[in-house]
Amino acid sequence: MKLLKCFTILLLGLLQADAKPNVVLIMADDFGVGSINTYGAPKALIRTPALNRLAEDGMRFTNANTPGSICSPTRYGLVTGEYAWRGPLPFGVVNTDDPLVVETDRMTMPKYFQKLGYQTAQIGKWHLGYTDQKPVNYLSKLTPGPNDVGFDYHFGLPQNLDDKMRVWIENDGIYGLRSKKVSPYARSFYGGKYMGFDAPQRVREEAMEYLTDKAIEWIKSAHRGNPDQPFFIYFAPPSVHHPIVPSETMRGASQAGAYGDFIQDTDLSVGRIMEALEYEGIADDTIVVFTSDNGADIPANDEMRPENQAIKAGLKANGVNRGDKHTIYEGGARVPLIFRWKGRIEEGLTSDRMVNITDIYSTLVEAVTGETPLAEDAPDSISFAPTLFGQSQEDRVAMITSNAAGMHAIRHGDWKYIDARYPDGTPENFIKTTKEQAEKALFNLKEDPSEKNNLIADYPEVIERMQQMLDTLRANPSRN
């Protein structure tokens, strides 16, 4: 009897050791690195208790970077582990009329998790296109789409909170579509008329709560429906991308105006998801990741915009970093990154390791399996799982970041070099709006984190080395 009991305990231990964690990956929109208290945001202006607690329970990265300083390239890099400029997006973003840019015949992060036996979902902002046609016929079946690149379930918005569609997409079609009638009406934040599909229209101020509800519903359904099967969810809230539309719950709750309120909506969403995991009894069995697709967007020449009102109040949404979304500077690329896995990642740690959002793919795979994906499957994704687990790890190889016009900067050690070259085919309007960034530059980010002192004339040998690295990386994958 005693022998049987010992055998049972051993078997249970082996099964638990083999059990795979759930994964909740949250990517906010235009959420700057200075928008969380633990990253320096004053509590007198905004309060981010859920994100603070997430950082206290896990590891916070202070040198996390996006591959692009704009939405689609970063989201492509997250899903594929590859720089978007190697293929579909040398510059710009995916517009609502553009087809799917993620190749359906390649391995992706969600496909990898499917292969591992996970249930997978993508809920929230997509911004990577639908179908293989341009323009997209949204009244048709929207394939290929998220379901074809590894997500069992998809519920979200095509581009951003106030795009001209103003409808939700569920899997491969418009959610709640009643007929094929189309009646354009009113105007969006961007000036164009809404398409006017005969389907439920998004209510901007309610979108954060609604999408969070959807994510929680899916998590509960996945866990309760099959508690022995792990799940992976990529949740992409639309905050704090303009238009700045805080919920009724948060309106007036911060001391940084509507923008601060919207930041707090993001925190509220994260907190609700964590509460759901705790209620289901799986919070400690789940890897939770929080990050953003690029830095905060600070509109120029309009001091009445909520973003600028928050800055006037004293909020530094991008911290000490120069520039903002769209730019080649650190304000466009630096983002918050927090990993929590209770019992596996030591609590309350901060890492200054240079990492890229493309690295999340390989890192999660290694955290779950102990192995990294094949180099051809995630060519620019360098795992930092050893760092998460407190093991020594060599510095990351050189890394490329890019601006909205496709201009590249390379980071290696303390150095950052911008070669001010536009890719072939960059539209003239992109060049015009980024001309102030089009100068060769060299910065020592350790000594000059705000990129104030251009050292281009002082270190010719460093420039030569960085240019060679940049040319090599452009021609070859990072994991070559």
C-alpha cells in the first residue's frame, strides 16, 4: 500500500512537471515606456496598480525595443519572429483595404503553440490584414486571416479603434452581419465616412471593456472546457491609440486628463484579466506578458490634444527618450515589457538586457519546451529565457529598429547608429514627413539616453563597424 502511494505521488509529480503553462500575451497600442508607475510615471498623475503588481510578481525589462516604431511591423515581428521589412512591410502599415501580410505557409508563434497542443486565440487589434485581395471585400469570407496563421479563434478590429470599418470581425467575417446593405454615415476621427455595414457598430468608449470581456470569456471557456489542455491568447487592447476615448469608469479618474484616464483603462483591463486567472485558479500556472507595439504618439503642433495635455500636466509618456511613435529615435522604439510566471521567474527583478519584441516568440517557446524554434521559423528572434530564469546569458547580437518610413537604426552595446537611408520605393510623403530624421547619427545611449549629442564626426571607426553590422544584418537573419 505504501509502495503504491509513493508511486502515485511520483507519477503526479512527473505529470505536473510535464504540464505546460498557459500563456497570456498582452500588447497595448502606442503605450509609452513612461506610462506605468514602476517605469517612472508619477502616482500623483496616474495610477497603474495592476501593472505595478505584475512587475512586482515578475521581471521588468528597461531596455525592451520594438522592431518598428509603428503598429503593423511590430505585430508582424511578434507573430513571426522576423523583421517585417525583410518581406511584406519595408515601410508604413497595413491599411484596412490591404490583404493579410503574414505568410500562411510559414511557421508562426500561434502555429507553434498549436503544434504543442495549445488552444489559441487572438482578441483585439489585428492590423495585419485579411484575405489575399486588394481592396478587401469585407462582405466576403475574410480568408486567409488570423485563423489561417495559427489562431483557433479571432475577435477584433481590423486596424484601430476608429477605423472606417467600425465593426468587429469574428474569425472570417463581420460579427453580427445582418445583410449586405452598406450605408456610409458620419465621419471617423480621421475624417473619412464610416463604411456603414449592417452589423453592430463599435462604441469607442466601451471598446476596452467589451474586448476585455471577450478575452475573459474565452479564457474561462478554454480552461473550463478542457482544463487539461493549455491555452495561448494574444490580447491586443486598442488603448492608448488615438482617438483618446476613456471609459465612463475611468473618465476623470487620473490627474493627467483624458489621456491619463485611457492609460488607467489599460491597467484596469490587465487587472481584470489577472483577476479572471486567479478566480479560475490558474494564475500561477500561466505566463503573463505585457508590452506595447511602439512608443507613445505625441502629436505635434496641437497642444489641445489629450496626449499633449497630459505632458503639460507632467507625464513623460516616453520617459527620457527622444521622439515618439513613427520616429527613428528611442521614444518610438522603447516600450515596457513585463514577464510574470509565479514560481519560475523570480519576483521583483529588473533586467537591463537589450531585447526586441521579435524575441518574445523564441523566448516563450523555450520557456515552455526548453528548446528554441528553428532559425528559419523565427529568423530574427533571440530567446532571452535564460535571463528570465536567472541564468547568465551573453549580450544580444546587434538589433535593428526602424521608423514609419522604413529608415533603419542599429543597436549594439551602448551604441546606436542611424544610416539615414530610405528603402527603395518609399513614398514621397513619407520622406517629407521624416526629413528631420534623415541625417546620419551616432549616439552612445549609456551616456546620452535622450540622444542629444550626435557623435557622427567623432568615432569613424565605430561608424564603420556599425555600418558593416547593419549591412550584414540587412542581408542575413539575426540567427544566421
